[in-house]
Amino acid sequence: MELQRQPEQARRAPQIPERPALAESLVRVVADTYAIAFQTQSFHWNVRGPQFAALHRLFEEQYGELTSSVDELAERVRALGQLAPTSLREIMNFTTIPLDHGAPSARAMVEILLQANELVARGTRHVADLAEQAGDAVTHDMLVARTAAHEKAAWMLRATLEE
Ligand SMILES: [Fe+2]
């Protein structure tokens, strides 16, 4: 779907030619981060079973971290001269992670979030490379940090699946 970002882009000529494209890629990271934050919070609410207390707390820590990072990412999009997402529809259209899982078993929730974190980490790693190619050290650093955060979240989720 085509983004409606041209007017602002036209008013503010980017200093580096690659930056509009980079900001578009960053919008996808914002959408992924927002989507995985919601999914994690929904599982925090709906988790059931013997692991309830531990997973309820782990999911809370993880969606809290995601929620503060999405703010930083969206503000970086603005700093690059593009609009941050303006609707939940836009978030839904741009995220790459599958949503709408209902309220499955606690183990399935962990598996879903593990796969989602791995998928988002692949995206942040890719956009980190794009930022480096564009000579944008700030965006690159931010995305390296996001990749590390998603890999850490994936490790914690993976560890809870072990017998
Ligand atoms: Fe809560």
C-alpha cells in the first residue's frame, strides 16, 4: 500500500538522498514493534495455567520495554522528516508479524512471541544495515540496540520452553 507522506517530504529536502527510503523502512520497524507490544500485552492479560505468575510478569516486562522503544523509533522517523504512523490501520498494514492468535495455551503464547521476536529482529538487523549504508549512524545504533533487545527477549522466551 502506498504511504501518504509526500507533502511533508516535499517541504523538507533530506540532507542525505537515501533518508526518505530509510525512514520508510523505519516505519515498518515502528509497525512491527507496536504490533508485537500489543501481542505481548494481550498475552499478559490472557495467559492461564500453572506458569501464570511467571509468564504474566515476563510478558509485562517485555511489553513495557517494547512500548518505550516504539516511542523512540517513531520520533526518529520524525527526525528524518517523515510522518510516524497515524492510524492503527497503518500499523496493521505495515507489520510483518502474524497477529490475531486468540488466547492459546501458555506454551503456545511463548512460542508465538518467540517467533515474533525472531522475525522482528531480522527486520531490525536489515534496517540497521540500510542505515549504515546511508551513513546514518544514529539510526544504525538505534536499530542495533533494538536487535539486541529482541534477541534477549527471544532468549528469555526460549528458556521458558526448556524442560
Ligand atoms: Fe498488567
